[in-house]
Amino acid sequence: MIGDAVHLDPRPMARPNETPGDRLKSLWSTLSTLPGGRWLFSRLLGLMVPYTNSIRSTVLHFEPGHARVLLRDRRRVRNHLRSVHAIALANVGELVTGLSLIGGLGTDLRAILTGLDVRYTKKARGPLVAEAMCTIPEITDSIEHPVEATIRDADGDVVATVTAHWRLGRLRAR
């Protein structure tokens, strides 16, 4: 309708006891099957987490315990060696581990990144796919929980492996 403003809030109305993972899962289930829906979901995720938006990746798959993210090779993410910059690889690795983890957290749990270990095994060129799978352990107290992401090039070769160290714990009552 001409003249009507459309406002798309990247932070959907939170329901009581709804987690960020719940909001993301809801957005994903609504958008991922639509034409351009994965791209739109990824842009909304970038609005929610601004630094993540710096690499302009696209979420290909998102469910509790499993995520895949595409990082396109373009000037914005390249280094002086004409390959994808090491920190762009670390960024997409952290993103995909966080998505796989956050999708499975309950309403009373939280995750905070405490460290990253990155192993670079090959110059990263062309489209790259980062993938992470994880399980959510039983949490009675704060624990460290590593989640590993593998980043592969179009030939299926591993260009980097990222281990994100997450501190999982219960939310404090407000």
C-alpha cells in the first residue's frame, strides 16, 4: 500500500521466557523457505549482532546443534595475499558455532564466548562454507563447552578449523 510505512524490527517482540535462540528459530522457520529468505534472515541476524554483519555471510542451515554458513570471497573480506582474511575466517567460525549452540539452549541458560582457537590449513579462496555441530550438555553450574567449526572451500578442502570456547551457565533470577 502506497504511503504506508513498513517497519521490520530485527528484534521481534519477545514473549515471556523467550530466548534469543527461540527468536532466531522462529525467524528461520518463517523466512528460510521463502525465495531470498536465507539472505533476509542473515541480514536481520546482522542487525541483531552488528559485528557479524561485517562479513555479510549467509546462513544456509540453522537448527539446534547444527548450523552452516556461507562466506563469499570478495574484496571486503580479503587480505593482501588475495585470499580471505584470517579474521574473517575466525568471525564466520565463531558465528556458526554460536548458531549451533544458541539454537539448543533452554530459556534458563546463557552462553558467553570466552576464547577462540583457529588453525589455518590452506589459503582460503572462493566460496567457503563453515559448519558446526554440537550437543548441549546437562548444565547444573557454569561450565566451559568447546564447539568446533570446520571451514571448507568449494573443493571440500578444509581451510580452517575454529574452536570456540563457550561458558554455559544458568541465568540469574531477576
